[in-house]
Amino acid sequence: MSPTSPSPTSQPLSQLLSRTADAVQAVREGRSLTDVLARCPAELRGGTQALSFHVLRWMGSAQAAAKLMVPKNPPPAVDALLTTGIALLWPVKDPPYPDHTLVDQAVTAARKRTPANAAFVNAVLRRFLREREALVAAAQRDPQGAFNHPPWWIERVRKDWPQQWQAVLQASNEHPPMTLRVNARHGTAEAYVARLAERGIAARLLGSLAPQAVVLARAVPVTQLPGFAEGEVSVQDAAAQLAAPLVVGRNLPPEAGAPLAAGARVLDACAAPGGKTAHLLELADLDLQALDSDPTRLTRVKDTLDRIRQNAQLSAADARHPATWWDGKPYDAILLDAPCSASGIVRRHPDVRWLRRNSDIGNLVRTQSELLEALWPLLKPGGRLVYATCSLFRDEGQAQVDAFLQRHGDAKSVQSLPFTGHLLPLPENPGMAAGPAAYDGFFYALLVKT
């Protein structure tokens, strides 16, 4: 059983399969997996999440194989269960369940969900097992079946990264590691790895690129992490840990300006859920304003800050309209972690690729541009703005910044490799000797006001 497969549970597998099929159907209808899981009974949530992640990673392949066997689409509830079953039967190194167990329990789920179609589900899944090798080969001749992303997504990645596109898409289907950020106010990553070892939790340091990062050999509940409740450690991907050092001025070239002084005025413009907000306050004593347009999500920022025992001014407002929230005092630094496609973090959120539409990208690019335009006047001369997106797409990264620089003669882009530019989940990134599994896809730009 793989590290991200569901642990043995007293709950019948048929119930988990039915819940997973519900999740697949909901994602197809445009609902996020996070929302679906929040409504799942607590005793079924962990297993449903693990199975749903697996199914959504292999859904393109499963759908392609299903079409070869069932040319006419069955009812949505039946189709979702078939997709779930085929994805979980897909040949992988460490399958979640034995084939016969999976088919038997899927048919049991079908008898409860759609009794009239139970025999049909049984026949299709058993045919897939009989003809699996040929069906897998045929499904993988279709791009969506081969790469498990929508065709428009595949084409964007191919266009943006013509030399690496296949590797990038494959990396997006990998299981991500659980990465921690050790609170710099409480200790070093080295010391925390030793604490974990005392509890039998294997971990490694990531290195100088993200000096407070610790990568676990296997994911564990946060309740097992020493010092988590006391704010001594947080869960945060390594790529996301690069933002705060850029803002506060750690190890930057001289043209980026001096490190922020104690009490510097800083804006975190799209703060929720608060990981980068907390990191900023762990690195420096700042007069920090954390802004987010969603009051509900802003409560998560407060919860995070309470846990690490730090404070910030929290404001629920749209950053594009400073007249509604800004007090007129300019900022020494601004972090704009802009809304984006989230195409760089699909290994952690495998539903995103199926929820996004190609038309969404243009709308997101416009929002990012509006945010940059609204926030730039709020920055002091000599101040720096860090623009970040968790995206693989150039339109949301370098192309966005290039267009901004064309419009603003008082803006200078400072390169600080490997922190700035497009970061891909590949070893070709400069300075990323830790390996491709350590980082999500991100983009960072460091803009200084001249």
C-alpha cells in the first residue's frame, strides 16, 4: 500500500468507493474536492480523500479506457463509479487494493447507488481486468489518457515548456512529500529533524535554498509533530517557503535593497490561508497588514497567527480597491501572492486540473494585472514588491511581469536565482539539487521601485 493510500479502516470499502464516486461526480460538475470532503462524515473522510486523490490523478486514463468499452455515456452516477473503479484498477507499482476485492466492493456500491446498473458495472470492470493490457495501451494513445490532464492544459504546458512539457505533466501526477517549515524563532531545521528522529519519524533537511524546511519520509498527522500546537512548526511546501525571505530581504543582491528593518510596514495582499503571513512574522518583527477579500478565509489566517503566537492587522477587502481599505501610508514591502490557476500545485490538489477551464486563464491574468496596478502606487520608493503565483503557465508568470515592466518605468525586476523566475518540479531548476519531488511549481518576481 502506498504512503498516500487509505489506512486500514473499519469502514466497508464499498462505502468509501461510493463516497469517492460522489466526489468524482461533484468535481465533474464544478465543485472543489475540498468542499466535498468537508461534507463527508468524519469516519469516512480520510479514506475518501486518499481514494479520491488517486482517482483524480488517473481520471484521464480511466475515462479514455471507459470510452473504449462503453461508447455511450451511462448516467452520471454510474459513470462516476465506473471511472472510480477503473482508476483504482489501473496498473501501478503499488495498487491500493487487490483486483478482486475492488471489483466485488464496487459492485456492492453499485447495488446501493444504482441497483439497476450493478450487473453493468460488474461486467465493465471485469472486462477491463481481462483486457487490461490492451485497453491501457489504447487509452494512452489519447493525450488525456496518457498525461491525465485536459487537452487544453496539455497544450499550454507543451507551448510554455517545449523541452520539458512531458516531464512537467508527469511530475504533476507524483505524490508530493509532506514538507514542514520550522519556526525560526524556535529553532533550526537540524534540531527539529533530531526531535522527529526521537519519535521515530524519518525526515531530511532540504538545504540552503529553504533553510527552515524539513521533508518527511512519510506523511503523518500534524498531531504527531512535536511542537505543532505550540507554533514551533508548520506544514508548507518548500516552494512556498521562498516568498518570505524575498520580502524581508534575506540573501538578496544589493540592487534589491537592504533587509527590512524592525517595524517595517509590510502588506500581505492576498493572505489566506496564512502560511506566508506566518513565515514573514517568523523571520522579522514587522508592522504587517494581512488582507484578503474573503472574510471566512481570513479567519484561517487568524487561527494560524494565534497558533504561532504572532499578530498582524487583518483586513477583509479587495486589494484591487485601496480606497476602501488603505490608510494612505506607503509600505516598505508588499507580497502579492496573486489568485492563479494553481497549475503548479496540482499534485497536492488533483481536482484543480479538472475544475479549471481554458477561459479561466485570461480572467485570472486580468485580475493579476489589476492587482499589480492597484498595489504598485502603495509602495515606497526603494521598496520591493514580490509577485508570486503557484502556476506553471507563463501568462501568469514571466509574461505578466514583462507586461507590467513595459507599463511602469519606475519598476525594476531584480533576478535572484534560484528564487526568482519560474520554478518547475524538475531537477533542471538552478540550485535545486534536492530533487524534483521537493518543490511544487511556482513563479516569483522581485520588483523594486526606483
